[in-house]
Amino acid sequence: MAVLRPAGDFDRSYAQDMLLLRQPWQRWAMALIVVGVALIPLFGNAYLITTVNRIMYSIVAVQGLNVLTGMTGQISLGQAAFMLVGGYIVALTAQHWGLPIFVTLPLAALGTGVVGLIFGLPSLRVKGFYLAMATLAAQFIIPWLSRHIYPEYLGGSSGRIAVPSPVIFGVTFNQVAQVFYISLAVLVITTILLVNIRRTKLGRSFIAVRDNDLAAEVLGVNPFSVKLRAFFVAAMLAGLAGGLKAISQRSVGTELAYGLNESILLLGMLVIGGLGHNLGPFLGVATIVFLEDLANVTGSTMASLFPAHATNLLTSFRPLFFGLVLMLFLIFEPRGLAHRWEILKATWRMRPFSR
Amino acid sequence: MNWPLVPQQVMTGILNGGTIALIALGIVLIFKASEVYNFAHGHLVMLGAFLTWWFAGAEERGGEIFNLPLWAATLAAVATAILLGLAIERFILRPMTGQPVLAIILVTLGLAQFIEGGASILFGAQPKSNFPTPFSPSDVIRIPFPGAFNDTIILKQSLVASFLVAAVASALFILFFQYTKTGLAMRATAENHEVAQGVGIRVSRIFALSWAIAGTIATVGGVLLATVTGVSLNMATVVLVAFPAVLLGGLESFAGAIVGGLIVGLSQALVQASRNIEVRNSAEIVPYILLLIILIVRPEGLFGQKRIERI
């Protein structure tokens, strides 16, 4: 996309041309945002800390989907199952081998990446709806396996195992307010990596395959290996997110929202935020989490108004609101909130000529 | 394998497969007419069952508005489902015409979530066991079969009846598609939208009609499932096995959907005849394992046309 710049903003060196944050005020703003988020556990209440922590690890998972679906154009209905794999890897390596978190999280990323590669294999032969079905199969098979194989390690049919709290430099991270900083660090790292992956050969070949896989092949991009790499990256980020979720909840198991609905929720977050845009995961996850809170408030209000139906009303508004908002976005703004944000920026830069 | 159990499981599997095949037909119909992959079909099935349950006055709290016999309740539910199908086509999928596959899949997933929330508000999230089925679980047919367990095959009457209804409904549907003028118009639309429009078929009306028929089929399938298993929100996920059935048979083939449905039903029942407990427990994922195999070996399905763009 052509970047609109104010008059007088020139590049004088290649290094300057490659900068992500071009203006000093942008750097200050970014630093302020990160510091502001880092201060939340010191001043916020428990609810705010838990919610922001959940937003952060969900963003990591949605960033993975953004690489696969947004940049490469492959549909995945299995992201939540990959998060489950990551959670199990973090739990098992920490519990049985006593590895520190600096090792378990990267192991979770790599291990989940390999699982993602296996379920990405059908992408070599099929695409579109067929691929969605293959990943749907992953979404059913992985949780089933976790409930039925190696019950002594994976918790058996009750399917829940405890995750030991990580210890970093002698400090035990057993509060959400402490795990918060691990999530923040991971989110900062993945964001920097993903903003940059778009400017590498790999990122450009992702986009080439999405826009036209035949044309990409003619240009010398191997679509098969590119798709598999996209699956690998997406599953890696899902593994990281799953690891963070497991550490935050201090247990992992199929009953803790790793199902098909969670995968659909992640896809919906991506679409509402903006497919293929770096800001998409941030805007989408924040919107959906806000929407869920709204649904909870609506549910409890309705429950107090109609006490006879209270049990039906408390939880039902979440899928209702989510489905409605997802459909409205797809019909009226399929490019998501990030596109609106770009329009807003362009309007601001073009003033006073924009309307 | 526990061989004496096999004849029993084969019969149960085929009978279960009949309902899956009927539900799969609805998915194929929508795909053929409008190239929409309807992930909300399972939720339409669930909603159809709930609507029938509600029209039959099975509400627990005594607040029932209707108290119809099962056949009338089914008809009322079908009428509601037809209206709903028309509304879905007009307000959700028509604005999406020409959008990429990803957006179409996502909009049906969003619709599925919406229906799930709506159904849970209207009818409650608890499973209902009081579906007004004409059969009790003890009504069974015993067929002597030497070599089977106790030398008899035991078939639940509800299962046999639902298979027969599914078979009749599928046959009626295929006859309609093959031998009526509307069916011919629908086939023409499936082949090519522009040419169909060119020879004077109202393509938008065909889309609406196919959603109305899909709503009908889903409701009938839901009622059949509910007579066997009862009504619950979980039905929508259980019915997702119709998708492996569709892909097994080939996305564009009605005969394939029926064969695929029977294969899925059979495989789910046959694993129950195993001696290994883990294999017996795998009934819920066997269709998906079959799906992965068919996607890798023969992506167009058993009866589908080789139209998939490879890469």
C-alpha cells in the first residue's frame, strides 16, 4: 500500500527507509503503550489483569492464523487444537523434565509446529473448503487423542493436567499478575517478528501464494513448501499461545475451551480485526473480548428481568452476539476494523482535502 | 474384531447412516445450487428438532403454547424452517455473492453460532429427553441370524422407522430433482448460473428454493435423529459427520452423499464391534480419519467430478 507521508518527510539512507516507526513521536507512543500495558498488573484490579492477559495470548494465536489465513489464504479450523498441543508440551516438559520456561515455550512452539505440518499436508493436494475440512478433522482428532492415549501423562478421559508454575531467576510465577509479563514479552517478540516477516522473501511469497498460487509458481515460488511453512508458523504461534494459556490457567485439558467453537472464535477475531493486516489480531481480539463482556452483562441483566429463564439467558448471548457481529462484518466490512483504521489515517493525512 | 457382534453393528450402522445421508443431501443441494459450503446445516438440523419439540408442547414448565401431535408439529417446524431458509438466503448469503470461499465459509460459521445462541435462549441449553417419539426404547424387532450374538439381530423400531423415512425422503428428493421442471431448472443453475439466467431461469428464485428445500430436509433429519437420541444443542456437532459423508461421496453427487452417509454410519458402528476399548471409543472421530484419508488419496471423493484446482 502506498504510504501517504506529510510533505518534507524524506528518506536519506536505506536504514531510514527500512524503519518501522519513522517518526520520533511514533517511537515514544509505542514505548508509552508498552510501558502502559506493563503497569496494568501494578494498578489494575484482578479482572482487568486476567482479561488483558487473555487478550495478549489470544492475540498470539490469532497472529498465527493471520499468517496462515490472512497472508497465505489457507483456512484453518484447528487453531484451538494446536493451542491444546502447545499447552500439553509446556505442562509435560516442565512437570517431568523440570525444564525452565525459556526452554518449554520454544519447545511448545517447535513441537506444535511439527503437528501443524502433519495436518497441513492435505494442503498439498486440496484448498479452500477441502482444506477447511482437513483442519476440522484435526480439531476433532487432537482433543480425542489427548483424552484417550497415554492416560497416565495426558490426564485420561477427565483430560486435565496441572501445569507447574514457571520459576525465573528464583521467582515463582504463580499469579496471573506475574504470568502477565511472560505473555507481554512473548507478544512483543512475536509482533516484532510478524511485522518483519511481511518484508522478507518468505512473507512476500506467502502473499503471492494467497493472491494467485499459479502465478506465484510461475514466478519461481514453490507453493507447496510455502504453504507448509505457513502451517508451521501458524501452529508455532498457536503452540506459544497455548503454552501461555496453560501457564495462566495453571492447568490444561480438553474441557478448558480448546474446542471447535474456540477455533471459530479465533477465526472470527481475525476477520473482525482485519485479514492479513498486522493490526488485525489486536483490534479483533480486543473487540471480541469486549463483545463477550457485553454479552455477559446483557445475559445477567436479562436473567434478572426474566428469572424463570435465568439459566438459559446467562450464557446464550455470547454465541448470539459473536455470530451476529461476524456476519455483519463479513457483509458490510469484510476487510475488518484495520481497514477502517487505514481509512481514518489516510483521511487525517489528506486533511483538509479529505471529507 | 468381535465377530459375533459384526452383523448387529452392520445393520445398526446402515440404519444410522440413512439419517446421515439425508442430512448430507441438504449440504450437497446447497452447494450444487449456489456453491455455498453450508457449515450451519448441522445447526439447522438441531433447530428443526427443537422447533418440532416445541410445537409438540413438550416444554417442561407448563408454558406450552402449542400442543400438536408429532406429525403436525413436524409440519409446523418444516414451515418455520422454510421461512428461515428463505430469510437466510435473502439477508445473509445474497449480499455475499461473489465473495471468496473463505468469506462464505465464515459467514455460515457465524450463522451457526447465531443459531446456537438463539436456540439456547429460546429452548434452553439442557438436553431434552422428552421428545414426543412414537416409539419407546424397548420396542425392538428381533431377526434370527445364525452366527450373530445370541443368534439374533436386535433393531430398535425407532431406528428402523427413521431409516425408512430417510430413504423415502431421499428418494422423493432425487425424483423431484430428476423429473420435474423445477428440478431441471435447479440442475441447470448448478451447472452454470449465467447460462441458466440466459435461458430464462430466475437464478435468485432457484437459490431461495434450494434453501427452502434444505431447511425442510434439515428439519426432517432433525426429527429423525431426535426420535433416536433426544434433542440437545450438541446435535449440531454430532451432525457435522455429514460433512465427511459429503466429501467421501463427492461434493457434487447426490448418490455420493447417500453412499457416503451409509459409509460413515457403518464405520461408526463397526468400530463398536472391536475388542479393543480405545477402538470402540473412536466412533466420534472415525469419520474424520476417513475424511483425512480420502482427502489425501482421492480428494474429489468416490463419485465427484474432478473439478478441484490442484495445487
